[in-house]
Amino acid sequence: MFANSISADRIIVALNGDEIVGIAGLKYDGTGFFSPDRLGFIKRYGHLVGRVRAALWVSVQTIPRPHQLLLDGLGLKADMQCQGKIHSPDI
């Protein structure tokens, strides 16, 4: 369910060499980086629990306005946090 619900075009990945150390998930045009459907919840968790989880998922979603981009999730490896370093390649 999880692998089938990820939209790679809505994720920004932070790398340290070849290692993924962080991700930022985006939501726009009605779709976020993780967009499971009700049927996916039911297949994964069964008919009753899947319906409840799907309803809970829908209830906590933010719907962006037209032409609005939302930061829908942010994660960074624990050992990379609080280092106070910002590196931006020359553009």
C-alpha cells in the first residue's frame, strides 16, 4: 500500500553523498507525496479497520487552494539534525 501511494514527483530529497538524509513532501493540484486511497487501506488493514483508517486519514488532510503549494511532510535523519550547517550549491 505504501509503495503504491507515493508520488515521486512531489518529493524533494536531501543527500549526503549517496545517502538519503532527509525528505520534504509537497502537496499541490490535489495530490500529496503520499496519497493512499480507501481501497488501499481496506486491502492492507481489512474491511472494518481499513475503512476507519481511511476516514481518519481523510479527516486530517489539508486541501490546498488552486495554485497553492503546501509542505506536506518533512523528515531528517536524527544524526543530521541540529548541526547548524546550511549548504547550498552555487547555481
